[in-house]
Amino acid sequence: MSLGNLEDLFLHELKDTYDAEKRMTKALPKMARAASSEKLQQAFRKHLAQTETHVERLERIFKMLNKPARGKKCMAMTGLIEEGSELMSEAGTEATIDAGLIGAAQKVEHYEIAAYGTMATYAELLGLNEAEKLLKQTLAEEKKTDEDLTQLASSINFQAENPDSHAEDGETSSRRGRKGGRSTSNSSGRGRRGGKKDGSVFSQMGEALSTMVGG
Ligand SMILES: [Fe+2]
Ligand SMILES: [Fe+2]
């Protein structure tokens, strides 16, 4: 499509984000299954429900513009999801994998925050008040999700850094493949111990990204 004016660019961004959100409705259930922490699983499931609403809001905006709701392959989201999938296939301790999943999810949220912030500005400039309102609603939810993930990371990063600790308010009993009871310090891992280093890198990335957007 040719980009002759801001309205063309707005439609272009809508299509990109529509594709991105639809990809996330497929990725989030996998991320929830890959997470060991029950709180993290819940966070991913909650955001899945929100993401389905985000898709619907975009469809409403397409309708307002009298355009068919059609996505255009979002290369960025494809890449971010690909990176998350690679992480899920790694061996490692549960807390370290969880910390990595949080980092991967926050990268997605930051991409979406940029996309919705941009689209809301375009909608405002184009005088599309209803669209602007819907985009700002989604923007607020993406920001809140990012904040919630930062909150979860504070305990999960600590666990990844200290695999022998029982830091997270009783959450050690939710270790993958384990039902009930507290796991002993030596039985809490599900693979090689080398994951410790990776956890620190991921936590730093998450914190660095949060700092970048002031979240
Ligand atoms: Fe979204
Ligand atoms: Fe999101």
C-alpha cells in the first residue's frame, strides 16, 4: 500500500498491530503452560483475555474506517515470539526459565506500548476520537501488564539468582511436575545448574527495558 498521508500510515500500523495481537493470542497460552510459577501462569492467562479484547478493539476501529480487518505480517512480533520459543526449549531451573519468560513478555509489552502510543497519537491528529479512546484503553492495559510483570520479576529473579532459596511466599511447591509440599533445596531444579548466570542476564535486561520506558 502507498503511504501518501497520515491516514495511510495509521491504517498500516493498525494492520501490523492486528497481526501482532493475533499472534500473541496463540503465544500466551504456550507461555502460561511453560511457566512454573502459578502467579506467572495467572498473569499470562489474564493478559490473554485482555489481548482478545485488544483484537476486538482493533476490529472496531477497522469498521469505523470502513476497512476490512486484515493484518499484515508483523515481523517484530514474529521475532519476539520466536525468541520466547527458543527460551522455552532450553533446559534450566524453573525460576530461571520463568525469569526469562518475564523478560520475553516485557519485550512484547514494550513493543505494544510503542505501537499503541503511536497509533493513539495518529488517531488524535486525524480527529478519530472514538478510535483514540479505544487505543488509549489498550495502551493503559499494556502498561499495567508491564508493571505487573516487573512486580513478579522481583521475586522470580531472586529465585533464579538463588536457586536454593525458598523466597517466593510458598511458591516453591508449584515446581514443575511436583504436586504439593515444599521441595527441598536440592530437588528444586529441573536441569543443569548453569541457568543461574542466564537468569541474571535476563533480569538485568528486564530492568534495563523497564528503566528505558520509565516503568
Ligand atoms: Fe495487546
Ligand atoms: Fe500485551
